Amino acid sequence: MTSIKIGSVDVKFLDAGKQNIPPLNQRTTELPPGHRKQLTYRPFTTTTIFDQDQALRLRDGTVIYADVFRPKTDEKVPAIVMWGPYGKTGTGMLNIHGMPLRAGIPETQLSGYEGFEG
């Protein structure tokens, strides 16, 4: 953290690159039907594989980390890709919990694993 003095006041600046981001925790978890992140959230309807903090290499060589949710099946299924600059799985600095009245969306309608841009 850097600071400058303006008159008699020390003004401190936070490093924008140092957000409150949890450390990577690469793991795979099987979430059964009925799984809820918290009691008030919507339950999963099918067995879901949750691959957390998976490294993805982009064409230019950049590595990003994503959370991957997929049904437990051997069948090919379409991918739904969500991307946003504010974190993943509710860990970003902007998420639905910071919106007034949760933007009108009750917890019972979402899994709690969603990313959200306000």
C-alpha cells in the first residue's frame, strides 16, 4: 500500500491488483442431486462434477483459471461458458450479494455458485 501526504492527511492507496482473491484450490468434487451450497440456495437436480480452479491455456499462451460444472455422464453435452472480469463462482469484488436486495433475485432461485455482474 502506498500513501501520499496532502496537508496533514495521509492518503493511502490500495493496489488494485491485490484484491481479496482466495488462493487457487484445484480439485474435482462430485455434487449429488439435491446438493445445496447453503440451505437457502436452489438444489442441484442432477449429479454434477465440479472442477474447481482448472487451468485453461489460451491461444496466446495466457493461462486463466476457471470453475467447470458438468453433468456426470459419458454423453457429449453442450458447453455454457460464462466469463466476467469480476471473479468466478461468487468470489469477485462485485457479486449479487453486494447488490441492493440481491437485484430482486431470491437465493432460492440460484445455486450460489453463479458469477454475477452488477
